Amino acid sequence: MSPIERHKKEKGDLRRIILSAAREIFLEKGFDQTSMRTIAQNIGYSATTIYLYFKDKDAILYALHKDGFDILSRQMEVLIHVEDPFERIKAMGRLYLHFANEHHDYYDLMFVQKAPMDSLNGEHETWKEGQSSFDALRFSIQECMDKKLLLFKDADAGAYLVWSTMHGMCTLYDRGRCKVLDEEKRDLIVDLAFNEFISLLEAFRA
Amino acid sequence: MSPIERHKKEKGDLRRIILSAAREIFLEKGFDQTSMRTIAQNIGYSATTIYLYFKDKDAILYALHKDGFDILSRQMEVLIHVEDPFERIKAMGRLYLHFANEHHDYYDLMFVQKAPMDSLNGEHETWKEGQSSFDALRFSIQECMDKKLLLFKDADAGAYLVWSTMHGMCTLYDRGRCKVLDEEKRDLIVDLAFNEFISLLEAFRA
DNA sequence: TTTTTTATATTAACAGTGTTAATTAACTTT
DNA sequence: AAAGTTAATTAACACTGTTAATATAAAAAA
């Protein structure tokens, strides 16, 4: 299919075409190896055309990072049916770890890379994708606090703490810092540590 | 001072000269903005000369990441005088957070960036800098376990958990994910969350 | 229908990146 | 003095994100 045919056929929403191509390459070759030129070549356009639809590369990354949140949110949604807030938090944690392990390029964009965040640095811009995820966590933390299942003093701090722990486990592992552990222990350390964390939380009640 | 004079004067250990120049620029302009050419220009050599002393850029980053561990280790050393292992862990945690905040470019190299790790991927190469830091943490964790101050089942998992929590707090903050919090709370969230974590650990004893 | 305007896409170019190969300059050894 | 060795250099490759100027197509106005 020649570029011209392509244009005719899929005209109308080049922005989306760029995004889906970017996503495809991004997921296959990783974030660093995805250049503007490779994206452009893949959809039969020149590299500079992309700049008519996105301010810069960061803007694409920001748009893609939303995809990650879509996946994560959809997975998290089903957990509202878990009535016990503590069990819900446990499930959220496990799901978070699983997501990070499954979609670790998206995870990188969502929670590690600076680039997507820079794209919303219009001072008053808020990070609504991350916000709603965090709010969901904080809500469950607050519910645990109300029911004396967790003795946090501050719901924000508690939620941030739980999030940090999950995030830390994911990233230390992903960035190869597990080298400090015996080789046979490395692959299950996240599970082991998660279980220890749950034990820790379970001991933190009135 | 002309390049020639410079050569005469500091001859003998160009490797070290490269490193100290790299460190200087690195700490000033950050890791991403430090290119081979800027390092070279700074010491009056051509960029390719660096490749006579370092395999590639990652090798420089690996060498620099050691500096970070030197600083951190030296600071941690004094804590062996804290006799109560639980208090020692608390102090280690605080110090870790402080270090990450103070030297956050080094921290990036030590615990976030993939580059330095890739440089020791000669299969059987071990990460001795990180190892000894982790061992120190695990030792104190084990001591707490022995004294029933912490009910972890596995010292490695416990140490990894504590480390992860600290690391997670640092990196989420550093990478701008604090945007989910009220503006006035953002700057003290690490302290708040750390205190919650200590409370959590304190409740985890026999 | 022809001309003008507008939107879209392209080429050329800039200023950079890490890195390799070939080459020159300097110092040792024979 | 000639040959060999080491150290540093220049030139070049194949990239990167991005901007300005240019061409092409479609739509609107004449």
C-alpha cells in the first residue's frame, strides 16, 4: 500500500494514526528506541508531519501514558466490588505489581519517566490520570482507617506510603538492583516482599 | 591554560582527569546533558580520546556511580555505633532519604538508571557497591528479627521491602508524581510517609 | 472556470548525540 | 638515524529532536 493510498483510506484522524503507530513501535522496541523518524516511516509520512499534530515527542509520550492508565484503571475497576477495604487494598497491590510486570514499558511512562510529566507543566495543569488512581487508593486507605484496620494518622501519607512501597519494589527489580540477592531468590523477591508487607499492614490495627 | 600546558601538568592519569571532569559537569548539568564531547572539551582533549580510557559512556557512568556509594557508605558508617538495631534502621532510612534528596543525580545513577548496571553485565560480575549497602541493611533487619523487634519471615524480603519503600518515596517524589497531592502537602509528604512507615514497623513486633 | 486562499505535507537544514576507522604526532627502542 | 610503539587527533557514520522554508493538494472566492 503506497503512502498516497494510505492517506486516502485513513484520512481524517492522523493524530490517532500517529498514536497507534507510536504505541506499536514503543511497545515493541521500547521507549528510548522509538524515534520520530521511525514512527513517521511506519505510517508513510515524513517525520516533521508529526509536529503538526503533537508539540514534541514528550506530547506523544504523554498521550501514550494515558493508554497505560486506561488499562490499569479498567483492571482496578472490578475491585470496587471487594467490600472489605483491607482486602481491596491487598488486591490493588497485587494488581499493581502484576501490571508493572506485564506492561513495564507503560509503567515506565506512567510512573518513572520525567517526559510525560513535563508535558503538563503549564503550571496549573493537573495530572488527572494519576490523580484518579491515587484517589482510589486513598479512598480505600481512609476506609481502613475509619474501621480501625489501619492506624495511619494521615490518609494521604498512608496512601503515598503504600504506593511508594509497591513502586519501589517494581522499579528496583526492573532496573536490575535485584543483583544484591541470591540468584534463585531474585525472581520471587517481589512476591516475598509483598507478603511481608501485608503481614506488616495486618499488624497495624487497633 | 592551553591544552598543551595542561597535558604536561596533569599527565600520568588521564583516566582520573576524565572522571573528575565528567563528575563536575554531571553534577552541574545533570546526567542527560553530559555528553562525551562536553567532557572532552572541558579537559582539552578530543572526544575520541576518552574511548582510550573507557569502553563507552556507560563505563564512565558506572565509575561515577561508585562515587555516590562512597558518599553514602561513609555516611552510613557512623550508624554502626547505634546499638539498638531498630533505631539504627530508622536512622538508616532517614539518612537514605536525605542522601537521595541531597545528591539526587548520584542517586539516579546508583538506583534508577539502567546504564551503570549494563556496564557490569559480564554475566558473573557482581554489583559490589550495592551489595555491601544492602548487606548492611539486611544485617540490621536480621538483628531486629533475632530480638523479635520485627516479625519478618525472611530477612532478604524484609530488607528488600524496607529498601523498596524508601526508594519508592524518593523516586515518586523526584519524578514529579507528587502532583497527586495538595500543593502544600507535597514538600513534606516524604517526611509524613516516613513517619507512618516507622509507626508501621513499630507495630510489627512480638 | 479560473484565481486566490488555506490547510497539509515535504525537503533541507541545524545542532547535536555516541561511536569507529584511519591518520598523524610523539616518544622509545634498536 | 630507522623502525616500532603509544597516544591523541581528524574525519566520518548513522543516528537524534526540531525548525524554517517550500511545495502540493483541496476549498473558497472571484
